[in-house]
Amino acid sequence: MVVTHSRALRKTRDIAAKAAIFVVLLLLSVPFAAPLFWLASTALKSPDQVYLFPPRLIPDPARWYNFVEGWTAAPFTLFLRNTMITTFIPMVGEVFVSAMVAYSFSRVRWPGRDKIFFLCLATMLMPSVATFIPIFLLFRTLGWINTFLPLTVPAFFGVPFYIFMLRQFMLTMPRELDEAARVDGANTFQIFGRITLPLVRPALATVAIFSFMAHWNDFFGPMIYLQKQELKTLTLGLSTFESMMAGTGGSFGLISSRLPLLMAVSLLICLPCILVFLLFQRYFVRDVLMSGLKG
């Protein structure tokens, strides 16, 4: 009886501790979830509901047509195509090239390897604004302005932060895997493609998330290099959405009857980032639990 009572008491304490942790995490998530909730709420409101006081959190009635009207009010389908080009091509380049460079720094022995790696890390200390003007002049000389090349080609030279992260992950892998593969006759590229890449999928998923978020939400790069209307991305299109709908070059003010449409388009642009993060996080956790050596 004493043992049974002790187990029941311990189980009750565990449940209470988990409930307390859940409540604390829920409260901490409110400041982060509140803007997203307000964005979705405003996107479903009619113009006369936007400035009611006290604010109406749940639109009544919900105006779902705001999404259609806002998306078709400007060429957002074209902007979406441009954004996909400037997002997925660099993402593939950054993931694959960074993995190759990280493999060279972690699994292949060659003279001066560590010194070159530290030099690669040193480039992270250089502010991007310090190199912006030389890079812009280089791209202008090459005739790449008003093309997607400045936003895609640099990705195929790797990213120092991603290289560092993947290298650290690869260093945790036992070298016996490489040695066993070489005994079986595999060369360096076969070891990289058939052994290393499958085992570093969690790190690759993380790099893919970071890369997707960075390029999808990039505003500065497209603003500088893409000046033609037909080349603009979603972030640039969103920044000019208010003036395009008003038919003037006016200000991007929030006090406007078009605010629900603006919020609707903003929510549509944010939605892929949320979905990609949730989907990749699921596979990331699964790979962390299942990857490794067995037997």
C-alpha cells in the first residue's frame, strides 16, 4: 500500500510539473503569437470593423474575400514566381555547397585545412554593409543588375555560418564509417553522397530552414538589384502595395480603408514560412531521434 501510494504521489507530482511547464510556456508564447493573431483577425475584417473601439478580436462576419481581392489587386502571382526563383535556387546551392565544403573541412585531410577554415570563419566578422558597395560595383560591371543572378549565384559559393554548423555536426560522426567505406572501394565523393549526407539530414534540414527564411523574407537584396516591376519579389510588392492600390505614390500608411487587404496579403506571404518551419521541424526531430549507428 505504501509503494502504491508513493507511485501515485509521484505520478501526481509529474503531472502537476508538466502542467506548470505548459502554462509557463503558453504565457511566454503570448507576446509572439499575439501579432500573428491580430494579423489574421484584421485580414478577415471589413473596413468599418478595423477602427472599432474596443477592438473586435473575432471578425463578425469574417470577410474571406479579402484574400482574393488583395492578391488580385496587384501582380502578386508574378511576385510569387520571382520569389520562388530567388528562394529555392539559392537554398539548394547553399545547402549542397555548404555541405561539400563542410565535408572537406571535417572529413578530408589536406595541408592548411584548419587555417583556411579559420579564414572562412573570419569572414563572418566582416559586416555586410562594409562589402556591399564593392559587391554592387562588381555586379554592375558584370551587367547583372535587374537580373536574378546577384541573388542566386553567390549562394553557390557557400555560406560561412552554414559551413561551420555542418562541419561541427560532421565532426561528431565516427571516422570508422569512412574507413570501412574506403576498404570496400568507395572514393571520397561516394562516401560524401552515400554515407555522410544521409547521416547529416538533421543539420541539412536546419540549414534549409535558415536559408528559406532568409531568402523568402529578404528585402534589402531585391530592393537594390531588382528595379524593374516585373522582377520584384513579394517583399517588394508588399512594400508598394498601398501606393499601387491608391493609384498614387503616396505614403505606406496604416490609416487606410485598404488595411484588411494589406493584412490579408501579408498573412498569405507569411504562411509559407510558418508551414515550412513546422514541416521541417517534424522531420528534423524525427531524424535526430532515428539517425546514428545501430547494432
